Amino acid sequence: MSALSIASNIKINEQLLSNPESQIVTNVVHWTDTLFSFRLSRDNNFRFRSGEFVMIGLPDETGKPLLRAYSIASPNWDEELEFYSIKVPDGPLTSRLQKIVPGDRVIVKSKSVGTLVTDALLPGENLWMIATGTGVAPFASLIRDPDVYERFNKIILVHTCRKNAQLVYGSRIVDNARTDPLVGDMVQDKLIYYPTTTAEPSLKQGRPTTLIESGEIFLDLNLSPWNAAIDRVMICGSLAMNKDVVALCEQQGLSEGSNNTPGEFVVEKAFVD
């Protein structure tokens, strides 16, 4: 790191020390050259529902907070906050965020919101979570929440990335959930993990929309095609994927839900990967 970069980081941390909404970086993992996760301390008064997002960020050159919406990847009972992010070399925020190290500080706003919460869904039997890329983050939170397993008999996490290495974070979260002392027993019987790739050979290849339309995913998992009476769907990923899966839901008679009016499917519209 150059002397100029070090000076810039020192200046940013000095600004954050006086910010009551800043939290301390406790851990950073760089999964690939384009993906990383990080954990932050959590204010004792910060409350959120698993699946929600919050505005986080760093000061810009003028000291003004530069904020973006990030899904919280940790469950609501965790003592820390975890986030999963892409790296954009020239991104206003991610170009800075990808350089954080333990001991640095990051701004975390006090209010969390979002539609990917169980409160926005009607009761059902199967909960499908359809994600591409970093869209797996809110589901990393939800699959470690006991409430999800109390509400649904099966939870199916479908995660699609271009390359196998990009699936490692989600795979690690699933493995950890299976041995978690709080939800491990429920996860063993109820969680189904279905990873796919689109640009490299893997055990399962194909876009989620293609696998759903063809019926291949249902045959693989020995489950029936979506039925509005029993199936609930959560969607988070690229804009194109979100749009296509919403159309598939509506074709099967599923209606979109919200916090005020629960339905059969919900989609995150605050951001895309």
C-alpha cells in the first residue's frame, strides 16, 4: 500500500471515530478476486429481521458519508453483522470498501428494511430462495434463523453463479448452518441446497429460470412444480433474473407479497448484484 493510500485510510478512520454510527471491522475474507465478506461489531440497540438490508458506507474525499444498501448476511441473533460484497475497481464505495481490514470502521445506519422477510409471506409448506451472485446474502441470514424452520417444512436454496469459486461463500454458509448448535438439527431435515453454474462445468449447470421452466429442478429435487397453495418464493439477484422469476411465479398463480399484504412470493428491489 502506498504512503498516499495509508494517509487516506488514516484520515477516513479518524473521521469515523467521531461518527456514532460507525462499527469496527472484526474480520475480512476475500473469497475470489471479485468477492469478499466482512464482519462488523453490532450496536446493542440495533435490531433487524433476518433477510433485511441496511445502509452502510464510508466517507468520501470530502468527509460526506457514501452509503449503499447491503443485505445483512448474518442472522438476527448474531452478536456481529456480516456482509457479502462484489469488488468493483472503480466503484464509488466498493473500491474503498474492499480495502478494509480488522480494526477499521464502517458506517452502519440504524434502520433496517426490506421485503425478503417471512412476515411478507403467507403460511406455506415449501420456501424457495432463488439467488444469483451476491444475492445469496439475505438467504445466508434466513437459513440460520430458527423462525424460518418453524414456518416451513422445506427450505430450498437455489444459488447460481458463473463460476464454481463464486459459489464457495454460499456453500460454506450452508455447511456451517448444518452444524450450528441453534439451528443445526432443523437444517439437517429441512434445508436443500441447489447450487448451479453458467460458465464452468459443475454438478449442475444452468440458469435458475431455465431449470424451473424445463422442470429439471423439480425432477432433481423430487418436488412438484410451484403451487400457490403450498409454495412460497423469495428472489434476489440480477435485475433480469428477478424479472424472469417473478414472471414464472405469476404464471403459476403466485401473487407478490409485502410487509403490509403478505403473498406467495417476494422480490428484493432495492439493489441488484
